[in-house]
Amino acid sequence: MSDELTARGRAELLSARRESRTLYWMVALFSFFVNMLMLTGPLYMLNVYDRVLGSRSLETLIALSVLVGFLYACMGILDFVRGRVMGRIGARFQAKMDRRVFSAVLKATTLNRAPREAATGLRDLEAVQRLITSPALMALFDLPWAPLFFVGIFIFHPMMGVLALVGAAALILVALVNQASTKGPLQDANAATFAS
């Protein structure tokens, strides 16, 4: 019986995720363009050093600056749109699962068969919805483009590439240390929440 309920719950979660598959592809497409537009600043500086400083052409500088301003505006709009799409995915997921989670929590608590953690089912569903709309999940769409940027930095200069890799490793190390140092207090806080 428990395995059947688990399988049915997993099928419902997969169905809720499958409904938003097209929207996830749209976010991936927007992420591609946002990441390509991230190269605007470095390319602008290269053109300033190559074309503007050499020719002392004010018209070229103005044209490049207007183009860069337009590209940054496009990047901001695309980033805003993909954030709104992720918000729509999160709202759709919560709307799809809300009634199911509410009835499961209500049934389990009225029959006194639920562990204390089950009483927070609606709060947990809201936390999942916030995770879907958070920048942390959007960063997963940006992650595949990181190697491309590292390769680009190595092309400019190998020492800059090494510095970028060392910086990335330092950021990962700080994140892991932070996770390890806050794990215990976070578990204590969650236990206190369940106890209250």
C-alpha cells in the first residue's frame, strides 16, 4: 500500500513537472541569449581599445556606446522575462499540487496517522514554489555556459584563465564551508519548528 501511494505521488509530481516542460525550454532559450549578451561588456572594451583609441573617432565611440546600451537593455528585458516565466512555472506547480497536499495533510492529521513533519506539507509546497522562482534554480540554466566563458578567458590569456578557475574554486569552497557550518543550526531550527 505504501509503495502504491509513493508511486502515485511520484506520478503526480512528474505530471505537474511535465505540464511546464515547454516553459522550461523557453527559459533555456532565454538563458542562451542572456549568456551570449553577457559578452557585450568585454567585446565593447575590445572595440574601444582597437577602434576608438587608435582612430580617436568620437563617432565610433558614440555608436558603440549606443549599441552596447541597447544590448544591455535587451539583456535586462530577457532576464526579467525568464524570471517571470519561472514565476509562472512555480505558480502552476503550486496550483496543481495545492489541493492534493492540503487533502493529504488534513486526512493524515485528522486520523492521527501523520508524523509531526507532515503537518508542514503546505509550507513545504510553498518552499518548493519559492525554490522554482528563485535565482538559484535559474543559475542552473546559466551553468552550461560557464565552460564557454572559461575557454574565452583562456583564449585572451592563460594566466587570466587560471585566475578565473582559482576564483571559481574559492567561491565553491566558501559555499561548501558555509553549508557545513550552517547545517547543524538549520536542523535545530527545523526541529524547533516541528516541535512548536
